[in-house]
Amino acid sequence: MERTFLAIKPDGVQRALIGEIISRLESKGFTLVGLKLVKVSRELAEKHYDVHKERPFFPGLVDFITSGPVVAMVWEGDGVIASARKIIGATNPLNAEPGTIRGDFGVSVGRNLIHGSDAPETATREISLWFKDEELVNWQPTI
Ligand code: CMP
């Protein structure tokens, strides 16, 4: 079964949107198999955002993601990587459709509330960066 990594960023936590965000993914029918509140180290932040390390916004991105608690999650389900990206909305909340998380709650690309893996390889890499195997729970809904 496909899995993806999602992280509610410090702005989502500060704005008390944890429940709202989790609810949207639960309501859709995806299964939460990993969940923890993390104070992100600079080392983890720099590894997670390695692909952006040459971008001018990289230092600010690392400062921000390490500034407060992050909710790290692994979600499971058929097509969950692409579907979660749709539920999250466009990277810049000003371009995100109403009805998406960023479209409904965000106005700034640097404060876009949540990160979601963009492809299967990224999901595998990010899940293993943020979670140990034993922190993930293998279960299937029975209803
Ligand atoms: P995320 O999905 O976490 O992946 C990389 C992040 O970089 C992205 O969300 C944005 O929060 C951030 N980002 C992308 N472009 C910019 C930008 N031009 N200025 C500041 N932050 C950006």
C-alpha cells in the first residue's frame, strides 16, 4: 500500500490547525500509520530540504521549520501521495484553490502550513528520514 510523509509546519501548529488538517485526511479515508510531535533539529531540516539548498529562501526555510513544534505524519492508502497533494493545495497559498488546506487557511508561500511528499521516491526518503520502522504501526481499517 502506498505511503506518504506529511508534516504540519510550525505555523499550522501555532494556529491550532492540527485537528482540522488531520480531519481532512481522515475524512477522505486515508489511514494514519505514523504520528509524532517533533522539535526539528537543524540537521534534520537541512537533510529534509536538501533539494532546495541552493535556493535563496533555504536559510529562512530551515530557520522556520526549526522554530517550533512540527507534527510529523505518515499516511497510507491507494494514491495517497497525489491525493494528499491535492488536499493540501498549491505551494503558494495565494494560488491554492478554495477547499484545499492552503487555499482555505494560508496567504504566504513561506508559511504554507503543511508539507507533503511530491513523489514515491521522495515519500520513501522522507519517511525513513523522519521515522524509525518501529514508530510506524501496520494496521488496516476494518469498517
Ligand atoms: P514545502 O512543500 O515544505 O517545500 C519546500 C518549501 O519551500 C515550500 O513548501 C515553501 O514553504 C518554501 N518555499 C518555496 N518557495 C519559496 C519562496 N519563494 N520563498 C519562501 N519559501 C518558499
